[in-house]
Amino acid sequence: MVGITVFLLLGVTIGGYPLQQKANATKAYSVQDTTITFRRNVLPILKNNCMPCHFPGGTVYARYPFEEYKTVFALRKRLHTRLKSGVLDIVNTWIASGAMEK
């Protein structure tokens, strides 16, 4: 272990890259997270399709504030009533995959 520490301090390279740069270079090739979440995917859909009624100032905002995860989670199986098929597929996938918040 001491030998490895000494080499790191001296700037050992692997494949022509210093160890620190090599670690950062591999991050550029990592697989993108495709998990559908409320904050990243569902909330923007709701903002585009359910505004203004379910958002601040809307007629049903007090009862059903769609900016809150807990409200949308509770209503998740009834969201299909006003959404079009393209965005509905994303919402249904979110529900089927466990309705994650973040």
C-alpha cells in the first residue's frame, strides 16, 4: 500500500494519462441515467399540460397542487384523464417503475 501511495504522489501515469485524468476521462463514457423520476420527467409534463389549474393561482391548486410529489403520487393512477398518449406513456412508465421522486 505504501508503494502505491508513493507512485501516486510522484504522478504515475497509466496509458499516457496521469491517474487523476484517467479517472475523469472514464466518466465521459458513463451510461446516462434513464430512470424516469417525478422531478426530472413528470413535473415538466404536468407543468405543460395541467397549467394553470393545478399550479399556484389555479382553480384547483388548493386541493390538488401538482408541484408537490405527494399529491401526484397519490393521484398517479388517475393522471391519464387529461394527458395525451405521448406524454401519458412517460407517466405510465414512471408509475410502473415505482414512481420515484428524484
